[in-house]
Amino acid sequence: MSGAQFFTGANRNTFDGATVNNVGGDQTQHHGPTGPIHNDRRTFNGQISSYKENDNRTVNGRSIENYGSYREDNDYSTRTVNGNDFSRRVHGDDNSRTAVGNYTENNGRSQGDNNVARNPNLLTPEKLKDAFYGYFEPVIIEYAGFNQPWKDPSPRDVQNLWKKVVPNEFHGQFSSFSITIENLVAEALTKWRDSFGNAAVEALESIFAEQDLYDVNERKNYIADQRAGSRLQNRPYYFTGTRNGAATGAFQSHIVAKTLSEHFKAIQKIPVTKRSSSPPSGALILTIFAIERTLDHYSSGKENVGPLGDLSKDSQALPMIRRIQAFTTGKTSKGQDWIPYEVWSRIIAAAQSHIEPPPIMVQENLDGDDVLEDSEPYQ
């Protein structure tokens, strides 16, 4: 039986190249006039006026020869062949094609980050970078700034933030470019961490210049005073002054505020009203670590030892960061935060004052809220 045949209530019909209308029961199709036979079995219940099939199977060794016009739709590609030989082989990650004559293929499946998708609706690398730097980079930096600063966000966190931040047209593209996006995140966070190292050097140099401290020994004495008789959690350089014998202005001093301002420069594209309410504890940890690292270098008299800006490459970072984290994010024995919310608001305002133009400052209260004593939050 050849050509198109029409059946009513037929059962177990065999046909070659038929268009099926009003067919019931089981049918067997034999594809190809010569060569291996490919059999498909289908069951229809009731009368059928039209029939359309979408094939999403993996194909191994398919060959199509001189069938005139041929079109195939499935979940990974759409291809059209006009009167020419066409063969396609798919096996695992091996995806090769050969064609003679006119052959066009529209492939909607991503081939991974190294392949620019053929579908014109998908992202190009240029559009991807525009979306990343225009929308996503400041948000991922803000996220790192209130989390553990030395740990990159998980792929799931990156994907969730991506969907929340970028325009709708980019939402469905994450899986196609996830590796590229994650690499861009790693690069952005490395640059962000290193910025604290550079800022700490600039802040300390500005203090030296303001106080005419050009001699190496004078600088050593200044640094010693900033660390005199103190533990890491209570350095004199953290504070702006004293009141009734207690330190005030915690983490609002010039060197701390100027170094911390690097974080707020990095997230300037985020409107203030859209920013997270979580305190930038991770950014403060990086600030203190960068300052301590810089003071160590200058106090040794070896001011040119190592690139101070390469904060992210410091192998000693994690032990120090854990120590700093204990007194910036932890709680006292009474269950109070070491840094109360009111103090955080002043820390943020002090850091933002080093960005042009400076935001409206929060005036310091004189009610003792920011006084840090041994028995009070933040020792």
C-alpha cells in the first residue's frame, strides 16, 4: 500500500509515507523505501481527524536521503532539508552533523557556555555581560558583604539572586550561561576583596601625611599606639574618641570608615531604598583584616613587602577572619549583639561620608548607645 490512504474505523493498518486522517486502532509505519526498516507502533482510541507527532527521542545513526522537503520538530532542534542528503549523529556529548546542499537547522537547545545559541532570542555574550555588570554585580557584592566574606555564594544562591535582579527577558537564560555567570561572580568578588587592601593603604598613608609622619620610626610609633595594650577586638583605631573613660564611635574612625567605604562604592548602583537591611558585617570583617594586614607591613619597616592590594591571595586570611568574625557578628554572654543596630547605622553613615557626594549623616547620640565597655555589647 503506497501513497496517502484514508480509513474509517480501521485497525492495524500498514502504510508507507501516509498522512493519517480518521484512523483508529493500531498502525505500523515503515520509513524509507530501502534499507533498514524503522517501525513505530501507535494506538488511537476513537475517530481522529488530524494527527501531529513531536519526537523528543535521542537519535543514533539517522539518515535521510532525497525525500524532497523534510521538517522535524522535537525538544532539542528544528531542521529543514530541501531535496538533499542529510545525516545526523547524536551520542552522549558528541553532536556532529553533515549535510550536502541546502540545509538549515534552528537549534533551541543550549550547547553549553562555549556555544552562542543559534536561537536569536537567546543571550549573546555581550548582552550577558551588560546584564551582569548593569544589574547583578552590585547585588552579588552586597550579598557577600553581609555574609562570610571569604566564601563565594553557592550556585543556587547565585541563580536565585539572578532571577530576582535581572529583567524578565534574562530569567530563562541562567542555565545556558551558568558557568560564565559563576566565573564573572568569582572575578567580581576577588576584585571587591582586593579593593579593601588598597583602601587600607590609602587611608593609612593619608593619616601619615596629615600628621607629618614621614620617618619610618615615627610611623612605627604611631602604629604601636594604635595597638597599645589592646586585644584584636578592642583596638584604639576602631574608635573616634572616649567619653567617661569608655571608647565611643566604634568602627567610625577615619581609617575604618574610609576602608569600609569601598564596599558602598561597589554597591552604589543599588538605590538606598532597595538595599538589604542586613548589616554589612562581612565587609567590616574585610575592613579590619585589611587594616591589620597593612599595619603589620608598616610596623615591620618593610613597607614594600608583598602587594598589599592582593588581599584575596593572603594564605593567612581565614584564621584572622574567624577571629574578627567572632566580635563583629557574635553575641555577648547576655545574648546581645556585639554591634547593636544603632551602632551599625552610624558605622554605615561614617563609611558613606567618604563617597562623593556624601549622604545625609546620622548624628551621634550622646545617650551612650555606642559606648563599648567590657560588660556591654562589643568589648
